[in-house]
Amino acid sequence: MAAVLELYLVRHAIAAERGPKYPDDRLRPLTADGIRRFKESVRGLAELGVHVDIVLTSPLTRAEQTATLLADGLTKGRIPVQEVEALAPGGRANAITDAIARAARKHARIALVGHQPDLGELAARLLGARGEIEFRKGAVCAIDVDGATPAGPGTLRWLLPPRVLRRLAP
């Protein structure tokens, strides 16, 4: 297990609107604009020197698509993407930190792709705070935690909205 775990919390990119076209919310995909913008954001992450070893993702379509774009954009798809049911809306925070601990046995840089408000609540919990941290769609937060206690408390390195990430892109 690594001495320090680098966690990257990623809210899924812009998705299709809820409604009759997608009666099953789990199947709502990213929009073409959401895909384009998140690809730019990932280029901004690469410019910051972000590297991840594994991507844990909610099983919902929009999160899986975001996770794939992240993996492809950072290393041409050589990063494993693994579904974690607990990252779906309403998932238990303890189950997420258990998934982090399992991934930390082999990986020191872990990205988690999920949904608001759960992702914001997880970020606050990892930082030892109450409430939730607001994540815009496509936002990314970097938190360092001790590998021996991946549930926190950790240290916030940065929280960047998608607009800033896109501006960093070459």
C-alpha cells in the first residue's frame, strides 16, 4: 500500500436531460457537447501532470463514458476502468472508502467518477469536513490521503471547475 494516495474525484460530464427520452436515469448518456468539453478538460489535467493508475466509476452510463474519456485522454486507454456500484447515486460512503482501500493495495493514484451530491459529500468526508463540496459537471478535485487510512482525513490539493481545466488545455 502506498504511503500517500492521490485521489481524483471527478463529477461526470454534461449528460442528456432527464425526461421521457431516458425513462431509466441510469442510461442517460453524455451529450456531444459534454464529450467535447470533457475531452478538453482531460487535456488540461494532462497539462497539470495528472496521472492515474485506475479509474473507479459509477455504473451509470454518463459516469462510465466520463471514466472512459478520462482513461483514454490520460494514457490512450491503458488505465483500467472498474465499476463500483457504491459510486451510483445514493451509494454508501463506507462502501466507497472500502473500494478505495481495495484499489490502494495495487495503485497509488486513483480516480473516482460519480455524481453530485454524493461526490461532494465524499470529498467533504475525506477532508474531515461536514456537508458537501459543490462539484460542477466535469469538475475534478485532488485529495491526498494516507494509504493506511484512505477514509481520511486528507489534504485538499486543488478543486478545479471544468472551465479552468479547459483553459489549461494546450
